[in-house]
Amino acid sequence: MRCLVIEDEQESARYICHALRVAGHEAVSCDNAVEGELLALTGDWDAIVLDRLLPGSRDGLDVLDSLRRAGRQLPVLVLSALASTDERVHGLRAGADDYLTKPFALEELLARLDVLVRRQHPPRATSQLQVADLQLDLRSQRVTRAGQVIALQPREFRLLEYLMRHEDQVVTRAMLLESVWEYHFDPQTNVIDVQISRLRNKIDRDFDQPLIHTVRGAGYRLSALTSPETSLLEPPDGKT
Ligand code: CA
């Protein structure tokens, strides 16, 4: 994860950034609200660690407020020496996702950040598609079937992603042209059939269970279910 640490106490900032990097994350620190706000609004961060009390006229909660007003929903963990219940409630109401009082253990800070980031990006819902033993990871752009890595061209990857997102549904040529090729007209070529055939060679040929099915006269369907209709219509490529 990419983490912005807005903290004016140098030693504390250094410890936090070091701990984040040791845990395999990227960390950038900044020691004042003005610069922190600018970085928070313009950078691509997965989480922000924000000290409540900062020097100058703007404090951590002002930074948080302007971030939320700008519609940025990324997780923010507020650090503060102000430990009273009122202060914590105030911080959480201001839009903090979590509030940790000083002094704290670095392990706890890391664990809380992990929870916040995981909550923001549930990994299976957003990055992994799966149909039977076929898996597609959107983040790493990796496709495997039964654990074997399958190398795909970019277009094949998008085609497979589209089919997997429409698992068990009939996908027409028009839908594929529009979504995968971004053609808003029918180019009157066999481009889709060629691409499906290549994809089939990679996804299905070496496996017993075909996943890509032709629905004659309609289009294609990616499914682990072999309906009677499908098996009648479509002899799997060269396999019995
Ligand atoms: Ca401070």
C-alpha cells in the first residue's frame, strides 16, 4: 500500500515510515498541514496516517475535513495525544476511520492500517474473478487454470474478463464488439470468432471440462455448467 504520513514530530514520523517500509509498503512523510493537505488531495494513496496536532493555523482535523469535502474517501487513521473520549469521538465524527492515541505500538498502527485498507478494497470482490478452476486476477493481470499460468494477449484478457463477469449468461457478438473492441458498428469480420478460438485454445484445450461454450445463432457463454442444450450444439474442440 501507498501511505502518506502527516506528522510533525520527526522521530515519530521516521519510526512510522520505517515500520511501513519494513512491512513492504511505500511511505511518504510530511510535517505540516498545508503541504499534507496538498499531497493528500493530489496523490494516489491507499491510506493516510494523520497527526491531530500540527504546527500552524491548520491542524489534522482541518486536513481531514478538506479531504472529505473534496469527496476523497480513502482511509484516514488519526494519531493524537488527546486521549479523552470527547476528543476521540470528535476525531471520528470529523471523518477519521480510526483514532489511535499516543503513545502507541507500531504493530498496532500497522494492524489497524491493514484492516482499514482491506475494508476499503475487499480483495475477492474487486480483483479476483473465478469460474470453476479458472482464475483471473485483475490487479496482477494473471490468469490461471487449475493452478497453471495461462499467458494471454491484452485483448484476450479483456475478452475473458468480460465473459467471466457474465458467467452463465449468453454474451452476444454485439455485446463483445461494443465492450471489448469498443466498436459501435459491426465490422462484418470474423474477428470475434478468431479471438474466441484463440482463447479456447489457451483456456480449454488442455483441460477436460470446456468452459467457453458456443450458443449457436446467439453468441457465447462462459460456464462451468454443461447444459444439455450446449452439449448438443457444440462438440468441444477436438475432444470427446
Ligand atoms: Ca504533533
